[in-house]
Amino acid sequence: MAILNGNISSSSPQHASYKFLIYGKGWVGGLLGKICEKQGICEKQGIPFEYGKGRLENREQLLADIQTVKPTHVLNAGCVTGKPNVDWCETHKTEIIRTNVAGTLNLAEVCREHGLLMMNYATGCIYEYDAKHPEGSGIGFKEEETPNFHGSFYSKTKAMVEELLKEFDNVCTLRGRMPISSDLNKPGNFINKITRHNKVINIPNSMSVIDELLPISIEMVKRNLTGIWNFTNPGVISHNEVLELYKEYIDPAFKWSNFILEEQAKVVVAARSNNELDVSKLKAEFPELLSIKDSLIKYVFEPNKKV
């Protein structure tokens, strides 16, 4: 693969071999490795991959990784989200900038210099419902619309780097939101988060079932797709609807109550994004993509069914 006249192109035959260089060994990065092990040109052959050893902000280390691994594509799932949650970012701003902004841009530039596509796993938590996109209207934010959510420093930096990445013709940015997987014990799993609280807000949101979407992202890499993509399942689902499914499939005794945003604001440092993303672009490329509720049932609740 190479960049010719500003466009990603492939000079390899249709059944080209791949080798991925993955940054980030966390939840998403770990799952990407597992998917690569199962996928390949033949069912019995996985996609070769290695995890990057360099830090995103260290150019020399990134160059060493590329020279050693000799990848065909680079997948970036490395970012700082904060522990236990994004509130941490409000008091560690320079650390966030170093990795999420400077580091991501650094990797994109190094990849471009070497004719490599970079798949960037980003966030769609850069919007909030407004007059043009009212809650419950079904009108989602499209890829080209300007972010309007600035309630958390984490989201602010993600919107900042996304704007700058538009200038790189070798980058594919995937906007995931409120990720959910079949592993209900993962701390980052949206279901794990809301089942640990007695009170939750009840607002419909776009969400990403990563058991379905991450394999699609690998296919997007193979197709050398670039640009910005809203990367959630079609439609929205509310916190209460998710918990009703949890109660139906997992724990019939589970109970919770709701509070409003003003009450939530008293127990969090940074505001939380609530929005609907328009995924018509993704759906057109992958017509088989399930709606958020159907995907949750198929990939999350049916495999974990206890009732």
C-alpha cells in the first residue's frame, strides 16, 4: 500500500498479505489482537500483528517499531481516558495532551511518511443534543458537523485532534461511543458501569457493541477506508432500556432508579456527552450492521443469558 497523489492505494493483489502494528494493549487493543488471530485470508490463517513498543509521543521509538515490524497498516487504540473515569483528565491535562493530541498526531505523521494507513479508534462523545438535533428526534450528528460538546477536557482534546487529523489523507477515524462487549466484567464496559450505580440518568444515546463493530473495523482496514466515520450501531437506546435487558437476561432481581442531569452533575467532575450519531455512512458500507438493540441481544445478552 502507498499514498499516491494524496490518496491511499494498494498495489498488491486482491489477496494481499497483511501485517498490523497495533498501539494500545488495553481493552480495545487487546480485542483487536484476538480478532487478528482469528481472521485472515484463509480461515486457518490469522492476520500477523505485533504490538508497538514505542510511546506515541516518541517519534524515534515509533520509527523503530515501523522499521522492525514492517507493517502494512497501523491500528491506534492507544489513548488516555483516565481512571476510574474521565474525571481524572480534569486534573491531568498535560498528560492527556501528550498522548491523546501530540502522540496521535505524531503517529499519523510517521505513518504518512511511510505510506501507511492509520486506523484511529476515537470517540463520538464530542456532541450533545441541541436544537438541530433534539433528543428523540432521530436526527443524528453527521461526520462533517462541528463538535458542540465541551463539557470534559477529554472530549475537548479528542475533538481537537480529530479536526487536525482531517489534514492527513492516510487516517481513518472511528467515532465509538459508550462501548459495550460480551465481557460484562470489563471496567470500561458501559453495562458494567451503570449496573454499579443505584441511580443512573435515562437518556437515549448512540452506543457501540464492539463484538460486532471491531471485526468491521478490521474489514475497513483491508478496504483502506479513510476519513471520519461515526462508529456506533444504528439507532439509540436509553440507560433504562439497557438495564431492562440486563434484568431480563441476567439478573431478574436487579433494581435501579433514575436521576436528572442536574443531580448527576453533583456527583461527577466533568459533564457527560449525550447524543445520537448518524451512521448512514457506515450502514451503507456494511448493510448487515445490526441496530443497537438487536446487536445487544445477539452479541451481549444472549451469550450471557442466565434467566
